[in-house]
Amino acid sequence: MGRFTNFVLGAFLGSLVGSAAALLLAPESGKEIRGQMIQFKDDLQREVGEARMQRRLQMELELARLRSGGTKGEIKVE
């Protein structure tokens, strides 16, 4: 993996650990913390799903471009 990818991955994992620590150390009831953690998990799953679909679309378009022999940003239709 490239340096930028490692940086982004590290920042993402650091933010997850920081968020978890903040939730666990917050002066709220366990029920409220569990609700926040469930909401965070649901939001994260939704965002990852959206990112996955967006990346899949990008890859499918790139594959179509490569198969058609076109240049970057151009898709030949036969």
C-alpha cells in the first residue's frame, strides 16, 4: 500500500479508537452509550455500503473503457 493509503487508514482507525474511548468515558448512562454505539455502527455500515457501491460503479466504468479500447474518460459504444 502507498504512503497516502496508510495515512488515511491510520487516520480512520485512530478516529474509530478515539470515538470509542470518548463514548466509553462519557458521563452518560450505559443505555445511552449503547444507543450511540448502535447508531454509529448503523451510520458506518451505511457509509461503507455507499462508498462500496460508488467504487464498484467507478471500476465497472473503467472496465468498460478498457474493454472498448477507449482513452481515459471515453467509452466507445458499438
